[in-house]
Amino acid sequence: MPGCDFTRREFLRWSGVAAASPFLARRQLLTGVTQSRSARTSVAAVNLELVTLTEGSAVITWYTGHPGTDDGLGRMEPARSDGEVQWGTHPDRLRRTTRSRGDDTPYHVVELTGLEPGETYYYRARSQGTDARPTPFDLIAGNAVGTSDFGLAAGGPYSFTVPKPPPGRFLFSIALCNDLHMGETQAGLVGGIPQIKGVSQLPGRPPYPEVMLESMVEDARDAGARYLFAAGDITAEAVPLDLSRAGKLLNRFGRHQHDYFVTRGNHDRSHAGTEYAQCRVGAWEGNDCFHDQFFPGDQPTYFSRSLDGLRVLGIDTYDKAGRGSDPGALSTDQFEWFRSELAKHQNQPMMVFGHHPLIVKESPFPITPSNTLDTTQTATVLGDYAKSPGLFLHHAGHTHRNKRTVSPLAPAVTLQEIAAVKEYPGGFSLLRLYTGGFALNFHKTRSPLSREWSERSRQEISGAWPQFALGSSVADRNTVVKHDLSDLRRPSKHSGRP
């Protein structure tokens, strides 16, 4: 849910806007769901998305279903089908064809490779000869399928322009993720609002947080990530068993505090109750099982590390008392430490990651103080960021969406919200560092079970969830930025994961 704490009052404000347009009826028409069931002799291809766009490749996904059916969530029942993307450099000459990964599936993934930086390409996706229709954006101004509006009115082909790579030589990559929610059993719930039904895993399938985390770790390794940063909400409610399970799955990537690093989210806060009683007494209230799992002994729940010349500051944005539905904040001690570290390393290549964003803008859902860090702290932090020429990125979660923001108070720092691991669109962002800048690209997880769950969970909020979570533009999930990172070094061949 937006900010993990969407309230009844916020929902009512949003639903008034949604009710003013016939978007739900239009979506049912576009997805092929009607009140009657028809023969399953054909398929409809929908939910077309340009997910990942790098300097040499593009990843395109879509879904095929049986027209006229309803799986109980307002979505067509899945239909296995072939899939292909026809593409080229002219809209009337789509002479190249790339087939869907794992043909004969409802969950189509096609990766186009060998693209030329700066070139504009045109494409259409097809299953059983039927063109795939884009994910509809009714509540927001946006584009799920291209970097321009070409083809949107005509039903394709669609268009994207390949970005140019960052200057300099490649150094290493980092997987950025958040909102794993280990232990959660229903996605998309809004507390106290019976009109909104959560989405549960299909019977017989493993718990969806485990499915998504397992695939994310494997995909991040396959993508060549040297490090992994998980920015909070590792669990749904900080239950010791869930914390332990999350740690075991993350350990498949490498060693904690050496290869992967975590920070606390509001869901990982201290809790009271018998199942938490064996954990240390929390600094603010209850018992702090997250602290015991990931920061044992006398370690604080925030840290500063130098990784191959990159200064990384991991902050605990719920270092406070509370029930998780209020703004994030750093304790007085942590805030002083954070400002000191920023000043000490201001000229070193540096990034920050923590759960709550500093700024949340342009949301179809209500924006409330609980979406961000405390506003007073945010103002101070942005002032410090403006005085830190080495700082280039602040990675946050909490909102469960892809959104790139640049504040005029610190224009050299990219403020990046990244969609949740645990639900649609379900994945991570790969940060690729070069001597002259960085590229940041969102990747959906790719295991068969994760693709199935991701598509199922897009039905949160009566199917409106993609308009919030995917990112209103390709640039919200894929970006290239110039920045002097020449002081970084490539990891030595002996520093890799075991």
C-alpha cells in the first residue's frame, strides 16, 4: 500500500477522485473481463509495459488471458500463449523479431539486445497474432510503454529512444531494493475498509514474500551486482521467525555487512507481545528483534561504510517511538551522527539509503506526512546535501513505487523511490557505476513463480495499483546521470562473494 500506512480517510479522499472517472469500467473492458464467460479459443494480450531501458537493451512484458473470464480479482484467467516483439528503427519496417522468454506462458518477458545508444526504436508485442495493449493510465498522466507518446492513440507501434551510457569506464554494480515484507499474507489491504480486498497467494504456492525475495536475490546475482542494499521493511511485523528467514534468503547473496546491507523500516520497529519477548528491550518501546537479527551486540542500527571508494550511509528512518503510521525520523543522536558523516565525507563519492523518502510528489493517492521523513529533518538534510558535492544518490522505499525526484534545494542528488520487492511490479533497481556517472535501471524479478505473483498482485486497489507503482514514465525507473565518480575503484578479484 502507499507508504505502508494508507488510512481509511486517505482512501475516501482518493476514491472520490477515482469515482469521478469511469476508469474501473474502462479497465474491465481493456483487460477483457466481462460478466459472461466465453469459449477459451482465443487470448487477449494486455498490460504491455516497457520495464527496463538500458544503453543497449530493453525489457518488455505483457500478460495473456482468456477473454470473458474473471479469476475473482477482476482479471482474466491466465492463458498460455506464444509471444513475440516485432521491432525496428522505422514504424513501418519492424523487421526484427524477438520471442518471449519461456514461450507458451501467460507471463511474457522479451529482452531486446544490441540496441544503439541514441537511436529511436519502434515495436509492437503480439500473442497469437493479437497486439498487446498497454497498461492503461486513467488516474495519472503517464506512459507505460515508451519514452514518447508515439503510437498511444493509434494502438501501436510504440517508441523509445535508447539512452547514452555514462561517461568513463564501468566500475561495479549495486542492487537496490526495499519492502520485502517477510511474513505478510495479503497484499494491498487498507485497514478498516471492507471495499478494498487484499490479494492472497494461490493455494499450494509458497508464501509470496519468499517467492519474490528468492527471485530478487538470484536475479541480482545474475545481473552482476557486487553489493545489495535493502532499504527497510524487511518484514511485515518484525516477528523473529520472519527476520531469520529474511536473513537466510539474503545470505544467498553473500555475507551480511560485507556483501549486503539492510536498514530498518517502520514495519521493522520494536513490538510488544509474547512472540517478541526474547528480543532485547527496544530503545523506545517494546522489544527490538530487528536490532538483534541485523545489528547484534552494541552496534547502532545505522552505519557508514567505504566500499571500493564509495562512502555509503545507511540510516534508520524509524529511530523513534510509534506504531509505524506516522512520519519517519532519526533520533537526536543519529541525526547528529548523520550530519557529521555528510560533512566529513562531502567530497567523496557518496550515497545514502534508508526507508522513508525525503520528498514524495505527484502521487494519484493522497500524500500525507507519514509518507516521508519528518519535514524539519528533511529540510536540514537537503541543505546538507547541497553542501556535499560527492553525494549523488538517495535511495528510499516505503511508497512501493518507482519515482525519480530532484529537489531544487539539492539538484545534484537523485532522490529515488524504488518499488517493493514483495508485489507488483516486484523487483529491484541495478545501480551501475562508471567513472563519469551512473545508470539506474529497474528490473522485474524473473522466476516463473515471481512473474505469476507479480501479475496477480497488480490487481491491488481494484486494479489501479500499476498507475501508482510502476512509475508514470520510463525515466522514473530508468535513468542515466553524469557525476564525477573517478575516485571509485573496481573491486579486487579477491573481494567477491563466496
